[in-house]
Amino acid sequence: MGKLFAATVNQSAVSVARETIEVGLNDDGVTVVKVAFARGKGTGSQEIPVSDLPEIIDALAHYTENGINKSAKALSPVDMLHATIGLNDDDRVSFRVGTGKGAKPTNLAPTEMSDVVQFLREVLPTVQKAAKNLK
């Protein structure tokens, strides 16, 4: 038997990020921060090399301030963000920073972009300190 109605939880992107953010080493030994901004099927946590996080934050800030195109494509963490960021059919911001098995785009409300940028800027020193302690 299956459930008739899916549970819906309307958590903000920053709330989901606070619950999911972690720092560690990926399979290649690269220090990364993993963070999700949404829950549910079709959303994924983003794995970002800590060394690329400041540029990722700046790139997200750019799109927060200048708007987003309706579609996009793929590349390196920062280039991948630039290439994949767009508004999906539900007018939600969608982007990825990686490729490969399990790499799914995140999606969040455009109104949450500045809160996400602010959150990532706030945690950057903590992430960098945690990353340094891993080496």
C-alpha cells in the first residue's frame, strides 16, 4: 500500500541549509562543504570544494542582484553554477555545482536568494576553519 498524500513541509532554504550543511573530504580527498537548500525528490545537496565557496557565494550574489535567465547548462563548481542557474518551470531558482552520480540541482524561491547568500557568507569562516582542521 502507498500513501495517498505526500507530506509537505514548507521549510525555508536557509532552514534546510542549517540542518544539512557539513564539511568533509570527498572521495578524491578534496575538502568540500555539502549543503541542501530544499528537500524532496528532484532536489539535491550541493558538494562544493571549500576553496571555491567564496566564488560560489559571489556568483549567487550576482544572480540575486542582476536576475536569472529562464534556462542554463553545465562545467567547474563556479562555472557550473553560472552555466546551470536558471528559473525552472515553477519559477524557482535551480542550479548545480557538480556533475556525476547523484548530482542533482537544488531549487529555491527567488526571494530566498539573498538569505542563502547571507547564510553562506556567515558560515564561510567556520567552513574554512573546519576544512583546515581536516588536513
